[in-house]
Amino acid sequence: MPPIVAAAVLLAAVTHASWNALAHHITDKLVGFTLISGGGALIGLVMAPFAPFPAAGAWPYLILSAVIHIAYYVLLMTSFKLGDFGQAYPIARGTAPLVVTLLAAVFAGEVPGGWQAAGVAVSCAGLTGLAVWGLRGSGRRPDWRAIGAALATGVSIAAYTVVDGLGVRASGSATGYIAWLMICEGIAIPAYAAYRWRGELADRLRPFALRGLLGAALSVAAYGLVLWAQTRADLAPISALRESSIIVGAAIGAVFFKERFGLPRILAAGVMVAGIGLMLHAG
């Protein structure tokens, strides 16, 4: 993985953890995700006239990805509603790299080499450690519904990662692909919210508009960087490196949500950094 690609994915990790924290902080999850997905659609509409139109071969991937992303938003809302940020976020993000490695080998022909496979495995061990400590650090018995929703969220992340990795390569333009993906995926949740809160939508969104739209901008930036990286490196190591966002998420949980960090999380983060080093060595 070239250093500039690694740097882009690490920046994406920071912005991704930040928008997830903003979404978690908004008490009404439907309000938060309406603003974030709807704001993403507006950003896509602004970007689209200035970006190359995706090639015809990319559109099946775009449509499938939009459907998966909608399912992802619903599952993530459910995870955040049922579990703590330090519980839901690590499990959801930590599940994805192993599934991506498997799917990329099957559908993209990207069989990982020795160093790459070792890096993914070690990173996932660190991610699992962070997830387990997120459960212990909550001070409550695990909510298995929350864990199930977080695991399902991780599978959806893996699915759209592989679909978009193939789609953006077929599109001819990462910018055009992200613009139209934001448009296609960003309509469903605001439409549902408008139907549910007929006549009340603006009043419900207004108090959280600034936070939600900031989250939308961070979301588009985070995934745009990942899509660009997927045109220049294999999917599995990008997915694993991207999930370094869990380190950022753990720090955000400790500072802003008063969740425990502690030595076990520090050790788990160190294991993950070692995995990242192995992946970069492979590049």
C-alpha cells in the first residue's frame, strides 16, 4: 500500500469516527441519520455537475451499494439505540475486515499474501480486544440485541466495501461515483422521516441541524477518501487500516462520553498498530 494511500485511509478513519460520534450524540437517532444521509445527498447534488458521470458498468454496483447502505444506516441506528458507543462502534467496525478479506478473495480475486493476511489478522485481534473491552467498560451486562445489531452492521459494512471497491474501479471516476452514491443512498431515510413526521420535520431537525450537517460533510469526506484508495490498493488491507477509526472512537468515547479507556484498550490499540505495520510492510 503506497504511503499516500495509507495516509488517506487513516484520515478517513478519523473523519469516520467523528461523524459516528456526532450521530451517536444526537439523542433521536432518526433525526441524526436524516440530517447526515440527507446532507450527504445535498453534497452529492452539488458535486455531481463538476464530476465525470460514472460509466455504465458502475451503475449496477451503485444501485446495489445504495440499498446496502440504507440497510447499514438502519442497523447502525439500531446499534446506537441499544448499545453504548464504546460497544457498538468497535464491534461493527471490527467485524468488517475479516469479512471483506473473504469477499474480496471470492469476488475480486484479491487473495492476500502472507504479510497482508498476517496484518489483517493481527489488526482484527486488536479490534476484537477493543470491542471486548467496550463491553466490559460499559459497566452493564451485555445487551445481546445490541451486539447482534452491531455484528449485522459489520457484515453490511463488508458488503458495501466490496461492492463499492468493484464499482468505483468500473466508474472511471472516484469523485463521480461518490457523488452519485450519496444521492442514491441519501434519499430513503429523509423520505421516511418526512412521512413519519408529516408537518413536523423541520421543527424536529432544526435543533440538531448544524451537528447533523457537519456529520454529513465528514461522512462524505471519509468515504470519498476510502473510495479513492480502493482504486489504488487491495480492498482487504484498506478495510483493516480504515478500522483504525476504532482507536479514535475509543478516545472520543473516553473524552466526550465518559467511557472507560484503561490499559486493556491501550494494549489492544497497540496490537492493532502492529497489524497496520505488517500491512504497510506488505506494501
